[in-house]
Amino acid sequence: MSEHAPESVLKRKAGAGRAAAGDPAPTPARLFGQAFAKAAQEMLKLAVAVDDATETRVSAAEIPELLPDRALLAVIEGPGEGLGLAVLSAETLASLIEIQTTGRIGGADVAARRPTRTDAAMSARFLDRVLGTAETLLASDPALTWAGGFRYASFLEDPRPLALILEEPAYRVIALALRFGAEAARQGTLLIALPAAGRGAAPAPRGGTGPESAKDAAAARVWSDRIEAAVMGAGADLEAVLDRVRLPLAEVLALKPGAMLTLSKGVLSRLRVEGRGPRLIGYGRLGQCQGSYAVRLLVGIEEPETGAALPEPAEPGPAAGQA
């Protein structure tokens, strides 16, 4: 083979996502590209080349304009209940599904179809692996405060609710241009939108880089992930309480279908969200979502209209009823 022959596919893959020569500090976007390629190889034995990795800052209103057609939309949740979005283009999603179901990647073109919950379930673990690997690579990078700690939360069938989900004033969007398969014939993209104002932990100091430090850090991450999985997997019963009304016992016993109860003014905009006890968790507003009743949670446990915290509900006395 002559020295001018095209470089091998393997060589191109090895250089994918790598920082340019002489660049000691890869950008967060490049590290996300490395995380994707590493997760694909380790989890799925899927070869991925990262052609481009960029980071831009946009407003929440601009994010829907960046979405590819028929892309899978995955809501991701991170520190401080921050919400972001992971967007797998149709080609990227097809590659992940095909390699898991048939063990190989098809042609460059993919069938046009809408992503399903099954697609989301089959992609969730891989997305978590990419996010976790990127978090590890960013362990000593200041970007960890906004890029770390995010994991898959839910599947979004339609982009219209994004205006309700993405409420931060600004987002950082990581955009990866990808090629899949041994011949790298299929092209796809991954977009990750994260709140620009970081709420995560500060990066670890750069001093501890030896084998023991790396081993301790890895063990700490495993322990933290297990504790988080155990705690976040626990059940929590919540009740949405419109209002509480005290009545004499005689009136309670006289209640019949069709009876009218007078509720406090403004209860629809200051609905209480309570746990067991009852324990006040916060406040919300009554609304609708896809034809069903829904409660939109508000931040904090202060009354939305006045800003004054409402007292905890008292247990009804022996001569009082509650509706």
C-alpha cells in the first residue's frame, strides 16, 4: 500500500473526538463525543466516529428550532431538579435499536417513523452511560457544575410541552455529528441541552491523579450511584389538595350527591401538594396535560399569591368534617 493511500477506517475512528495535537484541554463538547464513542463501543460493540462536537448557548425558545424531524426526545434530570433534553436523530436512534435487535447496522437511509416508548426504553440505559462517562471525563473540569449529574428521566412524545419543561433562561447545547458502523456510512446527530446555570458539584482538584486516587474516585461514584438508585427508586405517595372545609358533624352526615361545598377563593392557583402526615411538600396550579387533569408544581412551599407560608393543616376535631 502506498504512503498516500487513504487512512483506514480504524485509524479515523481512533482519532474521533480526540483533541487536536498540542491541545491539553479538550472542550466539554469533545469530551461528550468521546463519551458517546466509548459507551457505544463498550456497551453495544458499535463503532462510532465523531465528526464534529460543538457547544452553543441558546434560549429555551430556540431549542425547538434545533430538533431534527422524527427525533427521539428524552427529558433528563440533574442536580437541583434541573431539567434538560437529549435528542437522538432518527438515524442515531435507528443505529442504537438495530445493533441491539439484529446485531448490525443497516444502510445509510432509515425508515421514517415516529419514536415510541419502546425506543425510549431501549435507549435510556445507553443515554445514562453516555452522560455518566462524560461526567467522569469532566471530573476535574469546571464544566462539571453544569454538565454533570444528569440522567434519563422520561420520554417526550411531542415537542409542544417543551415550553413548560424547559424553564431556564439559557441552555448550553452540545451537538455531536456522528457516523455509525464499520464503514461509517450512516450519519446521525445527538443534541444535549443542559441548563446554562450549573447547580452541580464543583470539580475535584487536579492534584489527585494517581492510580489510588482514580480507584477511590471510581469506588465513590459506584457507591453514590447505588445509594441514589436505592433512594430514587423508593415510592412516595403525594396528594393534591384543592381545599379543606370544616363542617359540623350533622352537616357532614347530611351530605348527599349534588350538595354544594364552598371552597376558598383562588384554590385553583394555590393547590397544596402534600405527603403523608399530611406534610406540606409545595404548591401547584391545577391544569390539563394531554386531556387529563394535571398539577403544575411551583418552586418552594410559599403561598404563590402572598409569598407567606401557609400553616400546616390541622387534624379535624371530633365534631368537624373534611371535604
